[in-house]
Amino acid sequence: MRRYRLAWAACALLASSTASAAPALEFLHVEANEGGSSGGHVALRIGDATYHFQNEAGLLRLAREDSLRFVHDYALLENRPIHVRRIDVSPETEQRVRERFEARLGAQRSHLDALAALRAERELLALLLRRARGEAPRAGEGIPISGAGYFAPAGASAVEEPALAALRARVARERGASFLDARAKALRAALRRLEPEPDAEPGPRLDADTPLPASDGFGARAADLAAGILALGVLADARPLRGDAVWRSDDAALALDPPARDTLRAFGDRLADSLGRLLDASRPDWGTALLVGMARLATVEASLRDGRLRVLDAFPERAEALDAELLARRPELLPEVVGETRARLRLALAEFAGSGSSQAAWSDLEDVANRHLELVRALEARSAMRVQRARLVPLRPAPFAELAVPPDAEPPLARALASVSARERRLASELSRLHGYELLTHNCVSELFATLAAAFDDDPELASAALGGFVDGRRGLDFIPFVSAASVSQRYRVAEGFTIPSLRQARLVAMREREGALRVALREASPWTARSGGQGARDSFFLFFTDASVWPRPLFGALNLAAGAGETALGLLRAPFDRGRTLLHGLEGTLMSLPELAFVNLRKGSYDWVPESARREIGLAP
Amino acid sequence: MHARPVRPIACLALAALLAELAACSLSYSSESISKSVSSPFKSSSGSSSGGKADAAYLDEVRSFAAGFGSSGGDATAFRRGLGSIAERRGIHDWEDDDATCRAIGQGLKRAGLAQEKAQALLGELFAGRSDRAALAIKGFDAGE
């Protein structure tokens, strides 16, 4: 039996724990909006995890998101209703599909990691070749070693880091005073002996489900040895952290209460133990782990000394930045934003205190603290704010430049460089073949259904038995998100359908109940008078919302079109001064208004900031 | 006088507009305050307590270990690959993380390995760390 409804209460399904929920797959169709999403979007929810494919610089990347976070981003921030089709399946089917998506996710990451490893190896070989040719070293060149950038350079400081001095003394006590020196000498000798592979295999043809093994080639081995040498040097000198490596703030949210101090002390002790063990680890990348661990240990000790949380600055060197102008444009939001990030920081600190001092909880705390402190810094300095969507992990690199190259090394290095360059090109081309985005044939819809089909060995009968039918996202018009959603309804065993409203939709319903339909319709028709919000900084210029009313849509569309044309004309005049920003906005507004003339709404507005508490407005627990 | 710079800008703008028609584009992060200050995980607990925040990471470890268990492969490449997965999660020393060790065992179970084979493999992976191998075997025995 199929039931479709616009149901706030149904959203509670999303909030329910997967452990207790009946096994199901939920096909999510996200309505269109402007901003690179005018064709709509699709995703598959399995319990807490929502899988979807996104076009990232021409590659379709499979992403796994927390299901609540997905709804927050799309239904609240991007103001896009999500239509859900729930397909009841057996526990085996749910498990099978989940494992297939996980396998593809892992395989794709391994493909991208392999490309990054080849790129790094090519850069290293090019550097060595320059040295072999006698070219002068360039500033900052060397093997980039993650974690090494947090420490003062060798010989730059006479002060020792107390936590590392204690660790060094412990190592000397347990393994002898010459241990660190002898180990570093052995690593340097191994690095000198390391030779590139001039004629390596070209690499296999990629398969979406088969991961590539992590690279163990010349570049990876050289980087491992270099990381080990740098880590041992930092420990031998008990080098202090650089001044800009650590967030030092008097923010009240960083204050450590006695339970937090106890947990931190236990975490520091455990960290020091594990760092000692890393010196004997069989894993090849122990040097990087030791560098990051030592930097973390130093911040733990600093936190205990100061009575306030100290964490490493985990933003990457070339982080994206949010315009200071954008922050300044919404001053009324900022106290609330800071209030929420501060509350998250306090929560993360409390969770760390209750975590049994795990690395994972410390990493969560680092991430949350970095985001809060960066926001506060940017507001105080009125400067751009560094941002990163992915988890913030402290990996600031520094170059390892001790690269001695014998004069007769040029020919083999040149051969190895040519070989690795060819392998890199081939892998990039394979990646493009396998994961390249094509609007009509290889998009978020086609790949979602291809992965679903792969879970059933690409056998339509097997898939039909499990799901009630078969949808091929590459046939007919099924590559279009809303068409594929209709196909799911027709062909799969859909037990239930409901719509998660957008934030503006939910607010309008609540307002109508309180104030009456006519008054709300008049006031909320335009972003200039609306109290429901919904015009974000990213949105094009428009005069009327057309998402809530159908009949006036062409009229509103015509007025929006005129507004867009006006902004376009202004943009032409401003183009030499604002690099075409206004012009682009105007053209986008004009384009988004055209479908409205034919009763079709794409533009729905968006929000710059939605507190987690707003999830209640669409029926979700915050 | 300004016509020259305007023309290429207009072309670029039109190209960007056509790109806008595409579905599935990466949801913009750099222009939303909300997305910028929000962590990409749901705060609830760390991996050692097995909370929701780490479901994705532990699934990835299980899946990676299952792939290794079923196809075989080089232990060094496995350690390096696992190091990358753990690094993205912010865990610098995965051998010291209890939940990671258990998830490795669970992944080998998923691959359908017999216990003797799993024990031998874990002994090789955790060379010199019998306590960690024992924890992974516990994960193997418990399953998912």
C-alpha cells in the first residue's frame, strides 16, 4: 500500500535509531534550487547514513553523510523539500546495499589516494632531477611531511618543550641515550639507498568496486623515511611548537573544570605511552603519526598548565575563506552563531571528559574548537574566515629538504619521472572514465542506481526480487532526478511516501495557522517583507518568491525577470570593477525567472545560517 | 572604452550559467556561514564508546579490512591504507585505538575468514602487539 503525505511527524522516522527501525531503503528526491542544483538531486538513506553522488570539479564523488545533517543542509539551509520513498526490504537486502555503497566509497577514496600518491612522487622526482642537474634549491621545496609544520625549525629556539623533553628522557632511560641518534642515522642510510623504479607497471584498469592498494612506491617510502627522520629530530631536540601553531585564547568556553583536567591528564599519559611504542611500530607511516602525536601531547600539556583548552590550528595552509564582507552583511546573526559554536565546544569538551580519553573524542574537540575560535578571530579582526567542510585534522606540513643526489643519478631519475608521469596520466584518465561527470549519462541519478544494481550483481531479476522492481538510471529520462523518483514510485515496492518540507514551507504553514492565510500570503510573497527568511547571500536578486503560490507565478516571474535584467544591466557597468560578479548574479536571476513564466518554480531562496534548534520547525529533534 | 573587458566576462558568465543547469553539483560550502562553522559529524561520542559519530569511520575500517581479508594483499599496504583512513578521522595512532582494532576483526569476519586464518593475519598486522591482536580477535568473534 502506498501512502503519500506532507508530514512533519514523518520526519521523526529520520531521527529514529536504525537499531530499532525496521530495515528499509529510502530514496530521497531533493527538489531543485538555484546554485548548481537546478536539476534537483537524489540520495539513498539507509538508517543513519545517507549516500549520494556530487559533482566535484568534474568528478562524481560518492559521499556518505549523517542523515540528519543531510536534511539540515538540504531542507533547512538550501530550503529544498525532500520527497521520501520508503522501500521495505529484508535485513539481508539492507545489509547488502549498505555494504556495496561502503565498498564503492572505499574504492573511490583509494583511487583518489593513488592519484595523489603518484602526483607527490612525480613532484619528488622532478625535484631530485633538478638537484641532479645542479639547479639551485628553491625556497620551501622538499618532501612535504604532515605534522612537521607545527614545530619550530631546527636550531630556531633555545627553549625546549617540557612534554617532549620528558618523553626524550623516558626513551633514553628505556632504550639508551644513543637510541634516537642511531635510529635517525639508520633512516638516513635507508633514504640514501632508496632508488626509484624506472619502469614500473602502468597500473590496472579501474573498477568501481575494487580498491587500489595504498602506494608503497618510491615516493611513499621516501616520505615515510623523511617523516621518521624529522620526527626523531623534533624529539631529540624537544623542539617547541611554533607560536602560530596553537590557539591561545581566553574564551570562557575553553576553561577546564576538574573532571576535564583529570581526563586530559589521563589522555596525556596514554598519549606519551603510545608515542614511545610508535618508535617500534611496524607501520610504515609511524613518523607522521609520531609528529602529530607529539604536537598533540604538547597542546595537552599546555592546556593543563594554562587551565584552558589549547588545540593545534588544524586549518590547512590553503583553506577556503568566507568573505569578511559576507560576515559583515549579516551582523544580526553573528551573536547567535557564536553562541551555538560556543555551546558545541562546551558539549565536545564534556563528551571528551566522558570518553575515556580517546583519540577520536580529542579529534572531535579539536575540530569544534578550531571552528569556534576561527569564527571569533575573524569577527574580532573583521577579516575573512577560514572554512573547511571536511573534518579538521592537524596535519600542517613542513618540507624535508635533506635530499642528497649523486651526480650520476640524472638518467635513472629522468626515466623514473617519465614513467611516473605516464602512470599519473593513465590513472587520471581512468578516474575520468569511471567517475567523470556527464550531465545526461553519468550523474548523481545514474550512479546511485548503478551502485544499487551492483549490490545485486547487476542482475535485474535479483534486484526486482529484493526491491520489487528495477530502475536503470541510464535509460530513457530516468537520469533526471524527478523522473527517476516517479520511476521508483512505479516500479519499487514503495511502502510509504512522505515529504520533508523546506524550512520556509514549514514556517509558512505555522504562520498561516497563527495569522490567517491572506495576511501571510501577502507579507511572505516577497523577500523584502517576509518574516520567514529565505534570501541568502548566495541567491540571485529577485522580488517575489514563487515557491508557495502557483497562479501568480507567471506574473511574479515576469517581475523577477525584469529585476534580473536590471541587475544584469547594472552588472555590465560594474563588470570592470567587480570582476563580473554583479553581472553573473543578474544573469543567474534572469535565468531562474524564465521557468516561472511557465508556472515552473526552481528558485526557492536559501538561508545563510540555520541554528540546529530550527530542526524542530520541520519536525526533527535538534 | 570598457567593452573589451566586458566581453570575456560575459562569456565566462554565460558558461557559468550553463554549468548551473547541471544537477548534483557540490553543495556550496564557502558561502554559507552555517556550513562553515558546523563540523561534518554529529557530536555524540568518540569511537571508544562506539557512538554514532564514528559509525562512518568504523564502517570504512570494516569494509577496508573485509576487502583485504577476501583478496589478500600486502600487510604494509594494508597498514598504510588504514593509516590514511584513520588520519582522515583524526586518529593518528590507529593501533592504539580500541574501536579501530575491533573493527578490523569484524571486517575479517565479514570477509568470511576462518578463525585460524584471521588469527594468523592479525598476528602479522599487529606484529609485536599481541594485546592489539587479541582485541581484534574479540571483534572477529563478536562480529558486527
